[in-house]
Amino acid sequence: MTDAEKKLLQAQHRLEEAQARDRVKERKMRTRRLIQEGAVLEKVLPEVRTIELSELEGYLSQKLGNQT
């Protein structure tokens, strides 16, 4: 393996590592956003705490008048 090939391989690995870090960062940001949105939902509609997750979408659709 030549020196140029080694450098190219290293650059590819650095790029892959950077992309992996970005994916983790994006996933953590999404998780944080979902948690915050859930907290707001529970604050505005405290009754959703007792509703099963499988029934939540229907409940919200009914509550909001089937707005999509």
C-alpha cells in the first residue's frame, strides 16, 4: 500500500467517523425535542398521561377536531 493510498484511507475513516458523530448528535437532538414536546403535551392536556400510547393518536385527532 502506497503512502497516498494510506492517506486516502485515513481521510475516508475520518470522514466516516465525523458522519457517525453527526448522526449521534442529530439523534440526541431529536430525542431531546421529542421529550420536550411530550412534556408540553402533558402540561396542556394532563389527561394524556393515562391514555395508552396506541390510543393517543385517535384521542388527539378527536380532541383537535380531526385537523391534519
